[in-house]
Amino acid sequence: MRAAIPAEVARPGTKLYPGLRRAIEDLLTGGKGIPARTPEQVVARVNRKWFGERADERSAADYRGCARCTASGCDAPRHSPDAPDGCDRIKNRNSWLAAAILGQDCLDAGCEDGWIIGGDRCQVCERRAAERRRAAKAAAEAAARWEAEIEANRTVSAAQAAVAAWTSAETAEDRRVRQILAETGMYGVLLDHRVHQHMTGWRTKHPRPELGPTAPPRPVQGAFLIPMPSGSPDAPQGPQNDSQCRTQAHTEQKAANSA
């Protein structure tokens, strides 16, 4: 047993810390409600605790187990079931290992790593493992649902922002063209028709973004309530810049006044 103790705890040829020696003797001989274990079982327990819980790393001088750790030590509360947010740095390797090998994860004192000493698998550990698997599965499913909801909301928000930007651009373009045409003296039905014709071409070039399958139905564009001159959908879209718009509007208004 002495040879199985990690060198970081006690160098070969040195005496064991009394508390660690008593802990090993209690495990080997049994006592205080602790069933006796074989040397092989105690060695396995020492290795499981020391290496399985990263004691070599956590006891290093440069290890930081919390924000209050320094090279000389740490005065923060120790990590424990009662203090899950405590510092997990190991300050004394001997006392930590002594407490660790005497610690019993299972309520059955005869359980050794999921097996009852001299018997079969521990039913208590089996139930606890099943409960942990169910809890982990439920947590994973909840996290997946949460991530899906976040992604869906992010997608909807992006689509809504795109629609809002398009609507703003549409309103600005309608206002721009209407003002240009009005400055040339165009008004009434002819003005509405030319704006409508221009905006039809603009929407063809700048289609409205879709919100996706879960979006509410798109609002129906308001129809003109005044009679509009007929025209083919494939007719020319009209002038696109301010100068052309003013020139054509002046020509059409002059023709309308002559008629």
C-alpha cells in the first residue's frame, strides 16, 4: 500500500501523514461501519480518487481554483457539496487524500465503485445512474428546445428587420417620385397613374422580403379608387432618374392639357 501512494503525496522512503495512514488502515481492516477491503481494492480507490479527480493538477502551486487563489495559497471556502461554487484547489495533499478515500459516494458502506464487496452490482448506484441519465436527457432536450426557439426568434427578427427596411425604402421612393412629378405640374389621376406605374417597376426590381412559413399573411396592397388608364403589365416602366421623370411628366401633362 505504501508503494501505491502517489509521490506527490509522500515521497518514497518517507513516513505517511498520520491521518492518511489511519484512513488506509480503516479501509484495510474495517471499522466505524466501514467493511474491510483488500489491498487491491484500496489501491484502486486511491488511484480513482487521486487521478480521477485531477488531484495532481489541482494541488499544483500554479493552479487557480477561484478568483482569490494566489501562489501562496487561497483563503476562499473549499469546494464541497454544500459549497458548489467554492475553490477546488487542494491546499494539503495528505489531508485531502485521506478524506477522499474515506468518502463514500454511495449510501451503502459496502459499495466499492458500483459493486458490493463480495457481491453483485450495487442497486442503489444503478438507480442513481439511471436518474442521472434521465436528468441529463431532459436537460439536453430542454437545451435543444431553447436553442431552437432562440434560432427561430433570431430568424424571425432578421426577416422582420428586412421587411421593415424594404417598407421604408418603398415609402421613400414613392414620396420621391411623387414630389418630382408634382413639381412639373402633374396632378390628379395622371399623377397617381405615373406613380403607380413607377412603383410597379420598382417593386419588380426590389421584391418584398418574405417573413417565412410562420409569418402572418402579407397585407394586400391598397388599390387605387380612381379610374386608371389601362396598360399592359409588360409596358415600359418609365423614367428612373429625376431628369427623365421631370421631362416625361412635363410632356404628358402638356398633352393632357391640350386634350
